[in-house]
Amino acid sequence: MQIISKNPIISFLTRILFVAFISSIIWIFTIYYYYEYNIANDIKQEIEREKIKFQEAIIAYNISKENNEKIDMLKNELHQNDVEFFRLYDSDKNLILDIENLDDKKIVEIENYPLFKDNLYYRLIKKDQDIYLFFQSKVLLEEKYFYLLMFFPLDEKSVQLIDQDIQYTILVVIITVILIVISTLPLVVMQYKKLINSKNELLEANLSILLSLGNAIAKRDSDTNEHNYRVAYYSIKIAEALHLPKKQIQSLIKGAFLHDIGKIAISDNILLKPSKLTIEEFNIMKTHVNHGVDIIENISWLENAKDVILYHHEKVNGEGYPLRVKDNEIPLNAKIFAVADVFDALSSKRPYKKAFSIDESFHIIKKDINKHFDEKIVTTFELIYRQSYADIHAKNSKELKDIFYKIFKMYF
């Protein structure tokens, strides 16, 4: 049997965030390419207008020979249209016309751009508050191919067209995202409600398994199921006073309820023997710890209960069992549970003994500091044991179960 403890709500939200992330990436690329496509069209139209504007002037210039007058006319026309850089190469890539109104820094920057491409090449360059367009294009003049290079500022109308494309793209994306959210929201809400129900069902199932296993061994051991509720409650209160993390308290709760589950494997003539056990019988009884670990081994949800099950009979002086470890070799959860378990055993009535008072019970524990119990845990328990006892004293099984269920939901 395998119980999945993964929170379905967290899993659902993780999937939603992942889908949202992927969708955002797709939209970013969509916006980018849409933006690039529209800007490219605007720029190409601007380039075509510039090429047509100067085509007659270029043709009027006698390319085959020097003509200073016509060069001056072309320079004047380019200057009037704010063209700062103009070059014309023949099909063999020989420079036949070079008109520049740029400083050296701008010329060096343009010289680094690729030349003599058969396809249109262009770049937008921002200088101060102005936007410039540099392009290189292969043009057909008088049935001959030439390479034309130009660098000039975009006019206000062209810049406005680019801005309009950007604003329109952003608006389309915002509207589309809003529509997607509105259309999918009912489905998300419905799925979320289903997951809430699934989480509650899983919680109920896990709680039922935990209580059933713990109470089964309590009944077989001539104990009461209230014992498991009480030791779990005392353990939780100590853990909270120590400010332990939620995950560790979860492990402690499971271990507290299942600490003696291995007693299922102990025969009745030993487990239920009314008189004192012999050495051989006690050695067999000790094996319930290892049996308990074996029982939960293949139940992944209960795997973290092992610390309490395996180590709750160890003592800080190393005289416990089964591993005879001591001090920091004993897991903290097991140390906490040992105090809670002995305190409840002392302060509760059993068939073979009367209940000690809570102060007597705590005094017995305190005398065993640094022998059986960890000093820090006993000192912490000293601050809360009276209130903790008052919270659950004289509560019946149903009342204890209700208290425990509320705590269980807090930590799971």
C-alpha cells in the first residue's frame, strides 16, 4: 500500500503557474515577432520611399564619368532631406559615389555593418532623442545592379507609425489575456473545488489509517486508545514550544501514534503477561521496535515515523534499546516523545497502577534528566505540562479525537 502525501492544492497551483509561465513565454515571443513584423514592414516602406525619392537623382547622375555639377546637385538634395551618409557601389563592389555628413565616430560604427548583401539589410540607431535608419539595398538602375547605402533620421510620421504598432500590439495582447482569463476562470474554479475535496478525502484517509493502526495496537496491549491521543498531544506541544518546523512535527505526530505498532508481532503470552517478564521474554519484547520499522517500511507516507518508532526506548545515557545510542545520536523527535510517553504513563490510571499526580509525574521525569531524558526537552516541558494536562485531562475518546483532528489538519 502506498499513500501519496503530496498536497493536491500545491500540485494544482504548481501546474497552473507552469502553464501560465509557458503561456507567458509564448505570448512574449508572439508579441516580439508581431512587433518585429510590423516594424519591419514600416521600415521597408520607408526605405522604398527613400529609394524612389532619390532614384531619379541617382539616374540623372552620370555614373560612368565624373560630373562635379551633378554631384553637387545630388549632395544638395541629400542634404535637404537630412541624409547624412550616402554610398553607391557597382555590381563589382567598386565605390562610385560617396557623400558623407557624419562625424568620424558615426562613420566607424556604420563601417562595421555587413555590406554587399543581396537582400535588404537595415538597422535602427538611436542617437540622443532621434531615431536613425541605416540600410543597404541592391537596386536596379538603368538595367544594372548597384549597392546603395544610406543613413538618415526617420521623420516624425514614421516614428509615430512605429509607436502605433507597439501600442496596438500591447493592447491586443492585454485584451487577449483578459479574454483567456475570463473564459478559463470557471474551469479553474471548478477544478480547484475538486482538488479541495480530493485533499480533504486524502486527509481523512490518512487520518483514518493512522488512528486505526495506533488504536489497534493500543487495544491489543490492554491499553486505551486515549493514550495515543494524549502522547501525541503532549509531543506536539513540546515541539511547538521548541519552535520546530512543520515538517518535523508531521513526522512526530505519525511516530507518536505508531510508536508501539511493532507489538502486533509479539505473542500474547508475552505481550499480555500479567506478571514480570523474564529476561528472555523481555528481550523478545524489545524486538517490537524493529518489527514496527519493518511494518511501515513499504508505506511511504509513514516512512518519516521511523525516528520515533525505532528510537523511543533509547536513553540519553546510552542504556536504552535496541541500538544503545546516546545524546545527539538519538533523533530529537524520539527524545520529545520519550518525555511525553513516560509522563502520560505516570499520570494515567492503568489496570496495574494508580495515576500519579501531574507534579509527581513530572518530578520523576526531572530526576531522570541526563539519564533517560534530554535536559532541554524536560526544561521546555516544565513550562507547559500543567496547561497541556489541563487541556486534555478527563477528555473521553471522542473529545480527544476531535482535538487531535483539528491539530492534524493544521499540520497536514
